[in-house]
Amino acid sequence: MEFMLVSIFFILSSCLFANSDSSGLSVNFYGESCPDMEELIKPVMERKIMEGKNITAPATLRLFFHDCFVEGCDGSVLISSTEENKAERDADINLSLAGDGFDVVVQAKKVLEEACPGVVSCADILAVLARDASVVSKGPSWEVPKGRRDSRSSSNETAAAQLPSGESNLTQLVHMFQSKGLNLLDLVTLSGAHTIGSAHCKEFEARLSHNDSTIDPAFRDELMRNCPLSNINPDVVQRLDLITNLDFDNFFYQNLEKGKGLLTSDQELFSGSAESRELVSRYAQNQTFFFSAFASSMVKFGKLGVLTGSQGEIRKDCTKIN
Ligand code: HEM
Ligand SMILES: *[C@@H]1O[C@H](CO)[C@@H](O)[C@H](O)[C@H]1NC(C)=O
Ligand SMILES: *[C@@H]1O[C@H](CO)[C@@H](O)[C@H](O)[C@H]1NC(C)=O
Ligand SMILES: *[C@@H]1O[C@H](CO)[C@@H](O)[C@H](O)[C@H]1NC(C)=O
Ligand SMILES: *[C@@H]1O[C@H](CO)[C@@H](O)[C@H](O)[C@H]1NC(C)=O
Ligand SMILES: *[C@@H]1O[C@H](CO)[C@@H](O)[C@H](O)[C@H]1NC(C)=O
Ligand SMILES: *[C@@H]1O[C@H](CO)[C@@H](O)[C@H](O)[C@H]1NC(C)=O
């Protein structure tokens, strides 16, 4: 009898928490408190893109990467610097995070504060918008586990120490991802986000000047023309995926096979080891395979260092601690 009761309890609780896991996040987290939150914020990104702000999707996806990679997915990247504290987003290592990424979060927060005040965290808004960024770019979709709380701090020093640079080699990248609990598969898969967006000349100028043998010579010449080393223009950018930099697809991996990855950290995925090269080739051959791997890695990535329960806070204004 006792055994049966215990089993029934066990079955009931596993039903109740079916969407939850050890991270403490769940897909239906706002099921009671703000059931339409995803539908409410979806048009915000769509509207910005219709207005011609086509950098919004790449900017948002990158913002999510920076949020999660530094101190976990806690919305800390959204906090503005104050006189007393220089925030993550203003680290010297030029994050050059595009303003439209911040703007879409702020706009989405405004919509949600009207519908369900004080309920939805900025960290969750960013996690949902990162998925929407993939979808609007014709990339994969996935269900976003939610329940993150917002941090009460943000530091430029941590950002500088924890973020990988575009000049990193594979060994360094593997090491940095490992320190976050992410493996080589996650590294190769998540880097596929560079199928959209652009990079400033200075992010890859070093490999143009030191005769990097992994780069296709014609591609190198083209980059040298657009980004003359003698006169680097801080406003000039080059496409991370030179074929279709607004569409989320697998050309990023096809380019790597041809020595046409823009950043050292991209090309290294193909040139740095046999194991990572094998993954690059599989993704280059099979976009469906890449899409499903990307969705899984993004869900895993979105659970890094999250604050849950009574930790942190639900910020009223995403750019400020309450
Ligand atoms: C593997 C380590 C990574 C390195 C070293 C890296 C580095 C960079 C660099 C240097 C840029 C160019 C920034 C600029 O000049 O404006 C960039 C852009 C970008 N990154 Fe990464 N990144 C990495 C991983 C990721 C991940 C995991 C994601 C998302 C899941 C991501 C998403 C993006 C996007 C979408 C852009 C384009 C942003 C825009 O056009 O405004 N990156 N990244
Ligand atoms: C982004 O949108 C603007 C305005 O609609 C357009 O001028 C620009 O060419 C677009 N960028 C790309 C890379 O298509
Ligand atoms: C962080 O900001 C402080 C204050 O502006 C500055 O002195 C320091 O160099 C910055 N550190 C990094 C790594 O960006
Ligand atoms: C970093 O990038 C931003 C935006 O692209 C720019 O306004 C800022 O001046 C840059 N900061 C440094 C230190 O290069
Ligand atoms: C990667 O870069 C680090 C730091 O510059 C260097 O010590 C290491 O030898 C490099 N590894 C490879 C395989 O090139
Ligand atoms: C770069 O290296 C190649 C051989 O790997 C050589 O033929 C070429 O002259 C070098 N170019 C420069 C600018 O050093
Ligand atoms: C591509 O990957 C998908 C998903 O893993 C798989 O179902 C499919 O069989 C693969 N297609 C080819 C041609 O290998």
C-alpha cells in the first residue's frame, strides 16, 4: 500500500514537472502568470525587421550569446553602466553589440509590462527573442524553457575575461567552452550562428596581416581590398556568411570547407582538428542535421548559470537593477 502511494506520488509529480529538469526552467513557466508572453513579443522583432532594421536578428542572437557566456543567462548584458559601475556591455574588449539587439528587448519588455507587470524576466525575454531571431531568419525553431531570474550585477571585467575573441584558435575555444560545460559538438554547432550577421574589419585584420594559410587566397584578396590594413575603417563590416548573411542556413559550414570563414575562430573549426572538421562537413552536407543540432545546443546553452526561484529579481527596466 505504502509502495503504491509512493508510486502514485512519483507519477503525479513527474507529470506536474514534466517540462522541468534540473535547471529549474520549464517551457510552461508563465502558463498561469503570463500565458501569451511569447505571442506578445513576437511581433516586436518582426516589426523592426519590416522597418528595414535587418541587423536586429543577428544582433539579438549575439546578445544572447554574450549574456549566457558571461555569468550565465541572467540578463546581465542588458544592464547599462552607471557612474559607479562599468557594465558588461561596455567592456573594453569591443563587444560592438549592435543597438538594435538591446532595443528589441526593451520594446518587448514594454509590451509585457503592460500585459503582465513585474512577471517576465529580461533574461527570459532575451532567450525567447534569440529563438525568434533564428525563426525570422528562416532558421530552426525550438521550445524555450523559461523561469530565469535577472541578475543584480554586471561587470565589464568579467565580460573581458570570459568571452572568446575572433582570433582564438580551436584549443582556446574548446577550453573556454569546456569551462562552461559545453563540448566540441556545442562549439561547432553554436558557431553556426555566424550564418547571419557581420564582423568589423578589426576582428579579422590579424589573420590578413600574418599570412594565414587556412584562408582561400582570392577571399583574402577581397578582404584586403575591403579592409585595407593601412587604413582600417571602424565602421566597415564584412559578412560572416559571404553567401547569405541574412538567412539562417548551412552555407557558413560550406564556406569553411572552402577556406572562406571570416574569423580565425570560424575557420579553426574546419582546420583545427579532424573531429571538428568532421562535424563541419556533416553540417555542410545536411542542413536538417545542423538545424536539429542547433536547436538542442541552444536549449542547453540557455540553461547556463541561470538564476531561479528566489534568486536575483524580475527587473522592471531591463537596463537597470531594481
Ligand atoms: C565560438 C566562439 C565565438 C566567437 C569567438 C565569436 C566572435 C564573434 C565576433 C568577433 C563577431 C563580430 C562582432 C563585430 O565585429 O561586430 C561575432 C558576431 C556574431 N556572433 Fe559570434 N562568436 C562566437 C560564438 C557565437 C555564438 C555561440 C553565437 C550565438 C549562438 C554567436 C552569434 C553571433 C552573431 C549572430 C554575430 C553577428 C552580429 C551582428 O551582425 O551584429 N557567436 N562573433
Ligand atoms: C538591410 O536593409 C536595408 C534597408 O531595407 C537595406 O538597404 C540593406 O541592403 C539590407 N542589408 C542587406 C545585407 O541586405
Ligand atoms: C572596466 O572599466 C573600468 C572603469 O572604466 C576600466 O578602468 C577598466 O579598464 C575596464 N576593464 C575592462 C577589462 O574592460
Ligand atoms: C565599440 O563599438 C561601439 C559600437 O560599434 C563604438 O561606438 C565604440 O566606440 C567602440 N569602442 C571602442 C573602445 O572601440
Ligand atoms: C593556440 O593559442 C595559444 C595562445 O596563443 C597558444 O599557446 C597555442 O599554442 C595555440 N595552439 C595551437 C594548436 O595553435
Ligand atoms: C604567404 O605565404 C605564401 C606561401 O604559403 C607565399 O607564397 C606568399 O608570398 C606569402 N605572402 C606574404 C604576403 O607573405
Ligand atoms: C540529414 O539529417 C537528418 C536529421 O538528422 C536525417 O534524418 C537525414 O537522414 C539526413 N539526410 C541525409 C541525406 O543524410
